[in-house]
Amino acid sequence: MQLKYTLLAGAVIGAPASAADLKLSIEIPTLAMAEYHRPYVAVWIESNDQKFVDNLNVWYDVKKRDNAGAKWLKDMRTWWRKTGRDLNLPVDGVSAATRAPGEHQFSFSSSTGALAKLAPGSYQLVVEAAREAGGREVLRVPFTWPVKTAQSAQARGENELGKVTVNLQP
């Protein structure tokens, strides 16, 4: 598995120091195949030494009766080993339905959730996708917290994920 990323930084003038936003874009590519299944996707934060910090999003078949869609979450092996097997699913504010191919936008604020308790340091936003009758892919996008200047970083997948972009604003 090959990991690729680039990091771009620029200054933001006049932004408040007390709040920051993380905007995330995840592209699910259109794959030409007879039997297409939407991927399960997990998004979480890790320290640079790859220790789990917190979950941001987990997409799976949340509508199956008796939470039966959760049994396939273990196919996202990296996420499952780090945190998934210890969760009580669904997780309020984290669990969501799978998404169709296309670009999906998310926004997280430093005033709530995972970012509110994030200690200063260097991190990676990790996105893992796994698809029934398909493959599995993990992308890592580095970022620094707290946000002092605007940061933009991205990674591009080769099969299950397209471009993943992280934009941080102080």
C-alpha cells in the first residue's frame, strides 16, 4: 500500500485564535463493474506514531435490522483493530450511512467533539475504505494542531478512495 500526500500552508490574517475549523472532503470514485457496493468508510485522528486519538466518522449500512450492517465493519481492518471492536455502535454523531460515488464534504469545529479535546501536536487524519467484492485502502493526511495558519493537505487513493482533502482554518 502506497501513501501519498502533499502539504501546503498559508497565513490567515485577522482570524480568531480561540476557534478553528477542519473541513474535510472525501471523494468516492465511480467504479465500472457489474456488482457495485458502496464502501464502508472510517475517518479518525491518530498521533504521528499512529496511536488512535478519536473517531470523526464511520459510514456503514446503519439501516439494517438489528444493526446487522455493523458485522462488516471489521473489513476496515486498520480502524477495527485500533478502535472499532471496542465501540458500541451506532455512535451518536459519528455513525452514518454509506455514501454514493462523488465528493462528500464535512466540517468539524474545535469547540465540540474530537477537536475540542485535541492536545497540541502533529497528527494524521486517517481515512479507510473497504467494499464488499472490492478492495480496501487507507490514506493518511498530516496536520498540526492547534491551527496557527491555514493548512491544506491532501492524499489521493488508487482504487477505493479518490482525493481526500483536509483544510484547517484558525
